[in-house]
Amino acid sequence: MAFAETPGLLSTTEAFSETTLVVDPARLVEACAFLRDEHRFEMLVDIAATDYLGWGSPGVSGYIGTAAGRNLNRPMTQGLQALPAPKPKRFSLNYHLLAIQPGARRVRVQVWLDDGEPVPSVVSVWPGADWFEREAWDMMGIPVEGHPHPERLIMDEDWEGHPLRKDYPLGGEPVRFSGEE
Amino acid sequence: MATIARPDAKDPIYDGTRIPSPIPTVLEVDPAVKDTDDILTVNFGPNHPSTHGVLRLIVDLDGEVVVGVHAKVGYVHTGFEKNMEQKSWWKGITYAPRIDYLAYQNNELVFVLAIEKLLGLEIPPKASWMRMLLSELNRIHSHLVWLGTAALELGAISMFWYTFREREMILDLSELVAGYRMHTRYFQTGGLAEDVPPGFYPECRKFVEWMPKAIADYDGLLEKNEIWENRTRGLGLLSRSDAIALGQTGPVLRASGVDWDLRRDDPYLYYDRVHFHVPVLPHGDTYDRYRVRIEEMRASVEIVEQCLDRLERLEGEPWIADDRKVVLPPREELHTSMESLIHHFKIVTEGYRVPEGEVYVAVESPRGELGCYVVSDGGARPWRVKFRAPSFAALEATATTVQGAYIADLIAIVGSLDTVMGEVDR
Amino acid sequence: MAVERPKSHRLADHGLQSERLLWPGKGPSEFEQELGDIESQLGLTTLEKAIAWSQTKSMWPDTFGLACCAIEMMSIVSSRYDIARFGMEAFRSSPRQADLLIISGRVAQKMAAPIAQIYDQMLEPKWVIAMGACASSGGMFNNYAVLQSVDKIIPVDIYVPGCPPRPEGLMEGIIRLHERVQAGVPAAYEVGGVAK
């Protein structure tokens, strides 16, 4: 696809028939406006934040199979343990865009951020980004600069911490079983 | 096909944009008027019969006219996404339907499709046809509950009993297939959890024959009802460009004149092999959203019928993929094959491993585009699961649609956006 | 004052109808036996019995649907499960007019304060049914966001298991509540407080 002129484009990846554009956070708003106007990605479908803290710890993650993939005819194959590729920074913020045109083109704009690094708000490009960005702040602690109403959306206003981060505990209670005292 | 009005083209619903500024999701009262005694601030919810779940709206009223609205959500936040990161892939499928608890089959479907996309699994045709059938039955179910409750809120109380009568028929079909009425957990990675039981197809045919008469009943009660029309026509206007800018999908978008349906335009399962009509209406008001959903119920019945035609010819076909690294082997094999025993053990205890990657899969749920963004690190548990909830975007349109409405209309408009708070808060 | 105590502890012999009558040879269940024991100890007067009877015949629930269980709670109003035969189809929106609070669905931490407020607004006598696994114990959501059982904030009379419970399951819970009230068992707020 001709996304080469996207402002701030750092790299393009194609996987699972999806296109991911990695963009410099400083030029995110320009890139989004470019994609909306030049490539007709009129709709912002989703903003998903991911925390990669602890990514790739051996023993937990990693795909077991042969170098050619999983071979159905060799069920005992315990080939390579392929550890996942390392990620550049801790957080990724993914903007899923959709072109409401025949062909249903989709693209993912991805920015990589450190802990505390802010991202500019795209509310000026798509007003529907409002609540998605608030949720990214609330649940992941990604500060959004220029957001008109940067308050917590889902958790209580006075909640401390950002629940979906990997270093935030799951919480809950230990389950007591009847019969044990 | 879909055409987007360019900014300079005249939008038939209203000109320009009505999205409030600077905060698109909060309608604020003019500051000069705000502190006078004329403005009454009312708290709507979270416990209120007309908010389709626990939605809290802080409404500023000037007399009976709504001049300010601020939606507050989070009252049923369950921490789904964090819980799903701790459970193996197939245990996560149990969590998915409880997110949007009216369209539970679509939630399961989108999560399972995302896992299968990462795995690159081939799904047998019988499973895909059955998944389509159940998803469409679920669409009818969701629209029935919506219609019953939306009419109940506006005072057409008897609609509730009519729609729930058909809802019970759909739940009977669910119970016949999967053993449980709601949150059936019938979709499994690779296909279906079990074969379609005998006797299902005739029962489903009976339902398909009955349903058009039932929809005619609902139309008879509401379509030309003068009170219903007065309470819904011309209210809650949302123009095409505003709907797209706010990320609306589904019936809300189609009632604003945008011809967009993921089943037809970005097909998944076998939607490209069935014929169905996609209702699109131009006025962008509450009445049109109601009509779109009624027509969608009719279209879903057509799809269910076509799925039944195909399924009846697929008796005896496999209902789940054959990949033993992901799918449990049949129990008879466990007695004779060592490899099957090991596979069974590994899949049940550790869970199957899904290759590294990130995918975004979207389906057309009764509320719009339900998307699932999954990141896998190659392990037996998801790294990140995020559900893109259509009601989340629909609630963002509250401030735009209720401008100038009376407080009674606020109920009608928020009801017509068909939000389910479970998926808004996740 | 000596009160004439009938020999049988079967609720049916006191004129109470319950589904267990559909299984004639079964004999009293544990629940009925317990209620029978309580009844013989509590010594309700005829007036108290009459009041208890009338309390159960129109126990109006509050419209308190939170999540998936709310849909099954709505279906008990529908014609197949028909809660109107118990006089309970009048779901009141105002807690001040309601007798029964059916907590149907998972209770988020943010929702705990509104629930406590609504419970306080209800007038006595009032009963609470925790419907579903989430309201009874936190359900499958053992995490930071969900209150692990609503009995941490309000006293609960009946717990109905299920995810979501079938409408018949909820009806069974409601009928057991009726039987408790008619047996003279005090409502939960009188007996104990909340679980901690």
C-alpha cells in the first residue's frame, strides 16, 4: 500500500493480512490527518493500549514447534522454543482505522511509548477518540496531551494506579474452601 | 455501496456538525446561563429503569429541555481484560460472552475468530455455518430484548411480553444445541464444542416459519402507532458525517444513511455466500433506528433459513478442526493412541499455544462493529485482549444526539442507541 | 400463652404451596425441616402469620439489573415464567416503594456505594436476593474490580447460584424467600449484619 508518505512513518509491517504502520508519536496527529484525508480512513474504530512489561520471559511465553511451524504429522516434535521478538518500548498504543469504502481497508497505526511519555490527542482528527484516549489513560496510565477532558472514565475518580498494567496485581480474594479451617 | 458525503456536500439530516466542542462527549450548558436558578441538574442513574444497565447521566435541564448532559460510566467494570490475561486461551472463551451479555454469541465468535486467525486454523464448513446460524439467532435475540425494553420505557408496555415470547423460543433453541440458555460457550477454537444434536433443524425451521408473523405483530403494534411516531420521529438526529466522526457502527450508522454492514462489506464466516438485505434509512432519528432493527430481524431470519438449508446437507460432517495441537482428540482415541493422550493432557493442563502476533478481528454484532484485538506472545495465555465495544462508541454520541430534546426524549434517544453497559465498562 | 402447634413440620400442611409438592413421595427437604424447626421455636401468632402471608403475596422488587442476570430477571416477568402469579410483576423504580432488592449481576467497586444507598432508601421490611454467582460470591471475577459478594455491603437473605441462573432458579429462590417469611424467619438485617 502506498503509505510511504505518511508523516512520521518509522516502519511498516504486514502480518496476518493486516498492515501496521509504526509512527513517531510527535507526528501522530499529522499522520492521522493524512490517513483520514488522503487515504479515506474516515473512521477510527479503536484505540488499544498494550503493556509489554515482562515480554518474552522464558518458560512462560514462546511458541513450541519446528522451524517450519507445527507439523501435524510429527506430533512429538518439540523443536525450537521461539521466544517472541523483543519490543522497542514498554507501551504500544494502537489506533485501528477503517475506510468505509468498498474493500473495507483497515490499517493499524502504532506508536511506542515509555512509561510516562505522553501521546498527542487525536480528538481533533476524530472526535470519537475522546473516550478511547481517556480509557488508555485510566487503564494503562498513558498520558494524552491536548485531550479536552483527561479524567478517569471507568475507574473511580480517586482510584490509584492503572489496572491493566502488568505490574498492577489482579486483586481479588483468596478462595476459602469449606472444610478447611 | 457505501458513499461518504464529502464535507462540502449537503447532508440531508442537518448541516455542519453538532458534535459539542471542546469536549465531544459532553454537552455543556452555556456558562452565562449555568449559574442561574433556571438550570436544574438532575442525576440519572446508575439505578434507573430506563438506562439499559448502569449508566449515569448528569443532565442539566432548563425547564424540560436538556441543555447539558454528561455521561459517567464504569459502574459495571469487571476487569475482563485483566482476567483473560491470567487464564488460558480456551478458558478465556468463557469470559467473552459476559461482556456484551445480550449478544453473547457474537462475543464468543469474535474472540474465537481472533484466536483462529493467529493460529491459521482451517474451520470445517459445518462449524462455520452453525456459527453463522447461532450468531444470527443471537442478533434476533438482542433486537428482541432491545425492542421490548425500549418500547417499555416509552410506555408501549405490552411489547415487552410479545418480544420476550419469541426470545424464549430462541433460548429454547440455544438450550437444545448447547445445553444452556445464555452464555452457551458453544464455540470452541477450531469449530464447535459438540456436534449439532439431532432434532435441532426441525425445531429451528419451526422458529423460522413463526418469526415473520411475530415481527408482523410488532409492526402492527408500533409501526403506524401515532404515539410511537410522535415520540420517536425527528428526535435524536445524527448526521452521516457526525456518525462517522464519532465512530458509530451498526444500526445507528445505517439509520443515518451510511450503507455499511460488516457482514456484507468485510465478510467473515460464510456471509458472502448468503443473500440478505441490509436496511439503510436516511433520517438519522430514533424512528429510523427502530425501523432498521426491525428490518434486521427480518434479514436475520432469511440468513438463518439459508444456513439451515446448507446445514441439513452437512449431516455427519466434522464440526471441529482436526489439528490435535489445538483441538481435543475424540475420547475413543485416548484408549489406543499415546499421542492423543499426550495431546489431551497438554491441551487440558497447559492449554494450546498460539503463535506470536497481534490481530484485530471485527464482526457485526447487533450493536455495531465488535472488535477483538489480541496480542499473543506465543504462550498458552493471551498477552492482551481488548474488546472494541460498539456501545462504547454509541454512548459517545449521546451529547450530540440529545441536543434540544426534552427529558422524556432523552430516554427514547439513549434507548435507541442500544447500549449494553457490560461492554462499555468491560 | 400456649399456642396450638400442629404436629407436622411440612409447610404444605400449613397451607403453603411449593414446587416440592410436585414430587409427592419425596418427603421434607433439609430446608423445610429447618424452617419447621424454626417455626416451632418462633411461635408466630395468628396475626403475625397473617401479616407474613400478606407480605409475601405482593413483595415488589426494585428494578436493579446490573448485568447478564438482569436479562434473566426480566424474563421472569415474561409470560412463560410469569412472576405476576406471585403478585411481583410490579417492579418499582423507586427503592422507597420496593420491598425486595434482587442484586442481579456483578457488583463493581464503583457501584458499591449506590447499592448501599439504595438499600438504605428501602423501607423495612425489606429483603435481598443475591442472584447469580457474581452477586453471591464474586463469580468468575476474582479481581480488583468486582466486589466479592454483595453481602460485604448489604445483608442478604437468599443466594441464587447460576451464571446466570435459569428463571426457574430465580423463582425457586423467591419462593424459598416467601416460605422463610411465612415461617417467621426474620429478614437478614435483623438477624445479622453483613459478611466481612
